[in-house]
Amino acid sequence: MSSENGQGGGGGAGEGAPPEQLALIRESVRQAKAPRAKPRTWRGAALAEALPVARVLVDKGVLHLDRYFDYAVPAELDADAQPGVRVRVRFGAGRGRVRDGRREGGGLIDGYLVERLAESDYSGPLAALAQVVSPEPVLSPELLGLARAVADRYAGSVADVLQLAVPPRSARAEQRPSPAPLPPPEAPAAGSWARYERGGAFLEALASGASPRAVWSALPGPEWSEELARAVAATLASGRGALVVVPDGRAAARVDAALTGVLGEGRHALLTADAGPEKRYREWLAVRRGAVRAVVGTRAAMFAPVRDLGLVAVWDDGDDSHSEQHAPQPHARDVLLLRAAQDKCGFLMGGWSCTVEGAQLVESGWARPLVASREQVRRSAPLVRTVGDQDLARDEAARAARLPTLAWQAVREGLRHGPVLVQVPRRGYVPRMACANCRAPARCRHCSGPLEAPDGGALACGWCGREEGAWHCPECGGFRLRAQVVGARRTAEELGRAFPAVPVRTSGREHVLDTVPGTPALVVTTPGAEPVAEGGYAAALLLDGWAMLARPDLRAGEDALRRWIAAAALVRPQGEGGTVVVVAEPTLRPVQALVRWDPVGHAVRELAERAELGFPPVSRMAAVAGTAEAVAAFLGTVELPREAEVLGPVPLPVTPAGRPRRPGAPPPGEHWERALIRVPPGRGAALASALKSAQAARMARGGGGGAASSAVWVRIDPPDIG
């Protein structure tokens, strides 16, 4: 401290201090680490003698900067500055900031060193690399090529894709060596793959080094995880690597356990967000270094740098979790299709249900169907019965739980032999109300907002809060109300009153159960949160099916069937008394597909209808969203392919205040519009290129910044087109 500041406070820090304290201070100074220097500008430093130019991909996810930049390599960084490493560079210095032939200044930004060159095709002065963050190469040419292909397909930037593909660095994980790779295992036996008509041949092809491509309709039951593990083991036996992508951590844990049982310890890596940054990066490095040749994980694992890739597999590709929410929002299924084409490896798309995209792959001849015979399906599937929800039971408690007679009897009979699964379309307690006769939504007379009865209280508007005491239906004149969809918590309470001696468990977003015991119990879940029961469920009840089918979405029927089959697949086979009751109109196509257990036939018919109407996936589609002025300006500048058809724009629903904003949705309270752009098959790449060029031009002019009034969201293959 200065002498002025020290007045009144005694002398310096060492005056009057005891000898022990002085010794402690000196020892602390000696042991203190030197302060970390900021990355240097390398002013006047000598350059590397060989290949003095580094081509760098800067980590700046804006489209008009989606290219490489050249930097000079200082001699001191020559050894560490190898292709694939993380670097830091100074970015943004103008031509006026040049000293001794070097460009200086600019802010520090992360990037990846792509390649070393003898000379640059840039005629001006080059800035020097500021720092090699780590000598660990993390960006291989294969991964860079995949990132470029994904960016081109989804009209995004390579930097954005690499943010999804390469996990954040952990220095401690890099310092730990990866284990030595194990020799290839023996080819596994067919096991439960023998239940499928070409299951054994599929495994033999993988084990022999071939690259079969199949769309797999899995039989109901828990064997799917072991069957995936055997496919991975067959691929490893050929000396190649394998990658499996599943929708959530629960499915990843099941495949992880199956791989350990089939392969043993140390042969595969588990890549999920639940592992934590350091462990996930350590597992990723083991894959990158070639110590591990098999990977299972959630959607981020779709970019896992598996060496000598022989098989990519995706389970339940219709699940929303496979769609990445961060730009450029790729889908795991499409990324794995790109990898299969890029690496010329095998491809397996499996699930209890079948998506329209899977049916398209089979119809085009790109993949072969991998299915079981109808006799095997009947032996493995439960009995499925349908019932209309107007046939209420005579029992008062059952009527309160809105159970038709057949459903109530199925639950009662199932509880004698084991747990019973009850699936409801939504979580929570009491939702919005509708007419009990015609199911027209009940709306407020003052503001047309939805009428609700929270916690069983008085009927009130969800928008203006006014209570409604004399409602009648304007459509049919009815006076009785019913909940449009009753949530899981309310259903659990009602079933508890109908079956008072039976324990009731719930599984939903707040608390998802992995497994439940095989003892009698009612398990109430929302779609996707169904726990696995020991020995399988004795029965399943699928409530409010009409609510899932009535969604204004192109995929409503396909998605409802997928969710129903996922729940029904956990039920015991019909030969063991397993029964499924679905409360929905029996004549609807998805309901009939469930009764016949024929998801492939449903997907084939859906594909034929979409081809006739020009809907995805037969056509390629993009969505452009923003304010009316921004969308109009964007559509006026983009040079679309000649075959493109613009649909709209139409208003988007306003995001309510306090609700989380979904990617591409308007900010709370703002009015946005959305236009859909459709092109015929084979023109998707041209559409993505045109949209990317137009968006890059807007950003370069300053029209694509963060201001909501000027922002335009572009998404290729939007999942919800209405």
C-alpha cells in the first residue's frame, strides 16, 4: 500500500510481525503458482519453418462466417499445432491493425486447427495463432466431414454442429491415459434374433464384415436390448466399431447392461448427459483414441468418433428426444443415415413401432425389412381389446374413474396376477374442460378463453379468471362437462378410490420410475415414462385415446400408435394372460393397427397417403418463422429452387407469459408468422442451400441479429407442421 493509504494503519505488512508469520508468508510466496499468462500476440516471433500456415475453423456459429480462416504458426507452437487440436485465435482485427507484417488485435475466440499449409491463398497479412489449448487432437477429418454434411443438410454452420459433436474439454480427463484396446470378441450366437425371419442372417452378415441395412420391427418384450447388444457384438467380432443411439437415459442404461452381459467389461462406452462433464469427456476420449470400439448413448452420441465404424443403430426413431433442440436441430436418425452413407457401414433402425421414414427406406430398397412371422407376433404380443368410453361401469367408483365396463374388468382381473399399467396422455391434475356430449372445448363467454376447474373447484376461465356458473354448449346445447384429458395425478387418485386395497404408483416428468416389482399394483404413467415390471404387466389400460388422436398434427396417428405399442410391449404375452384395453374409437386406423399389432402396415399406408398429398418425408419441407415483416422480407430475397412451393405464411400461437419458449417459437406476447416451403424429392439439398445463403446474407447485413423484431428462424424438416 502507498504511504498515504497506510497512515493510521501501522507500518508495512512485515513490520512487527512475529518470525513464525514471516516464515509462513515466505513459504506461501515460494509455493504460489505463477500467474497464468494470457495468450500472446507473438509480436516479432519467428514462424514455423515447415507448413507455417494454419487453417482454422473458428467457433463462431454465424452463417456468413461458416468458412476457414488462415493464421500464422509461431515456431514455439509448431509441435503442438497439429490438425484436429483446439486453438485460440484473435478474431476481428481490421487491416489497419498491422505491425511488422502481422495483423494484431481482435478478441480471443476458440477454434479448431483443420490443416497445416505451406502458404495461404489470402494475400494480406496473417495474424498468428494465439494459443494451442491442448495438444489432444479431437477433430478428425471424418468428424469434420460429417459436421459439414449435417450443416449443409440443415442449413446451419459447421461450428454449431461441432458444438454438439465435441464435448467441452476437461484437462483432468485428458491427462488420464485410456486403457489399451481389447481384442475382438467371438461372434455371438443368434439368441432371440432367431425369432425373426432374417435375424440370424443379419448377425452373420455383420460378423463377416458386411454392411447390411435393415428396418427392424422388434417383438414386444424386454429382449430388444439384448438383441441390440448381440448386433454390436457381431460387429466387433469383425474388427469394426458400432454405435447405438437411444432416446433417453433409461433405455441407454438397459442397453449398457445388456452390452456388459454380452461383451463383458471394458468393451463399450456409455455417453449420456447424466454422466457429468468430466466422465463423459473421458469416455469420449477413449472412443476417439480407439481404446473402445462400441458406444451407446442418447442423441449427442450420434456424433461419437467411433473408429472403423461397421454399424450405426437407432432405437425408437419416432421419439421426440432424438431431435436436437440446439441449432441446426438435426435428428439422430438422419445423422446416422449420413454416417452410414459416408462410412459405408451397416445400418439398423429398430423399434416396437415403425415410422413413416422407416417405411420409406424399405420401399425405396435402401434397407431391408427385419420382421417376425405373424405366428411369432401372435405368440409374443398381448391380447388387445378396444372399447368406447361411453360404456361406463355400473359401479359408482368405477364411473368416477371414467372406466368403461370392459376396462374395469380387465384391471380387476389383471390385479389378481400382477401389476397393471394405466397410461394417460398428460401429467398433472385437472385440465381444460369440454362438453360431455360432443366434446367441443368449453370456452369463456367473455374472452373465449378455455374453461378450467383447478383442483376440482369452481369452473373459471384460464385467461381472464372469470367464474362460469351457467355454462351450456353452443354446439349441441348440452349442460354436462368433462375434462378433456385428465392428468396422471388425478387418475391415480380416482383409481385409488375405485380399487382401495391396491397400491398406486405414478411415473411422470417429475418422478420417472425405472422398474416396479411384479406384485399387484396400479402403475399410472404418462407416455414415455412407463417403468418395466418384473415379469411383465398382467394388463394395461390406455385411457383417453381420442385426445392423442385429435391433436392437430400430421403425425398424430403415428405418434399415438407408437406410444400405445410402447406401453403394450411391456405386457405379458396373450398366452400368459396379458391383456391391453385401449379406450378409443375402434374403427380408427391406428387403433386397428394396434389390435392387429401391425405398425408396419400402418406406416406403409401413411406413406402412401403422404406421397399422394406431397407431405414429408416424401417431400422435403422447411419452416421460416418470425414477425410478419421479417418473414416477408426474407421470402422476398431468398432464391428458392424453381420447384419450390411456399405455403402461407400463417400466424403462430402466441407464447403465454411465464411459459418456457421453445426453439423457433415467438417470444412471450409477440405475434409471429410461419411459412412452409415444400420441394419435391431430390431437391432438398438445393432448398437448404438457398435458405442458408439467404440467412447468411441477412446476417452479414446485420438483419439477423438477436433482436426479436428482425430474427428469422429457419428449420429444415420441422417436426410439427400441423
